[in-house]
Amino acid sequence: MIASLVLAAALSNAAPSQTASDLLIPASQPREAVAILNCLVKDDGHLTACTVEGESAPELGVGDAALKMAAQFQVDLLGPDGKSRAGSYVQVPVRIRIR
């Protein structure tokens, strides 16, 4: 009974801008981890021979996860200078949201 009164008082004293749905948002927001891959561009734009150049949270294994996904990545063959990227290395940032 006392706990329910305290909860009721806390809810009634909440700032007027808060709604019930605001109270359901988790206190911790999702984290974002980043890995930077260095990959060779194939003739079709797919990436190969990728290595992890850096990662923000090595203990989370973000680099390994990015490497596993890299085979599915495809880049535009023409770079900003209008030249083909095929046969060159590119850096690929991979952001992973962790909940």
C-alpha cells in the first residue's frame, strides 16, 4: 500500500510535459559502435580482402561483425573524381546500433 502511494505521488508530481509513454522509455539509450574496414573494390563494385583498420569498442566484436557483413556491401564504381574504383582500396565505416 505504501509503495503504491509513493508511486502515485511520484507520477502526480511529474513534470506536466511528460506523458505515460515518456515514462516507458528505457533509461539507457542504444549505444553505437563503429568499425572502419579497409577493403579492395572488385570489378563489379563488391568488396573483398577486407581488414579491420579500427573499431570503437573491440570488446563488443564490432569489427568481426563488420567483416562478416562486408561481402554483402557494394560501392559505386565511379569515385568522386570520375575514375573507376575497381582494384583500389577504400575505407568503409560500419556503424552498429547496440540495444
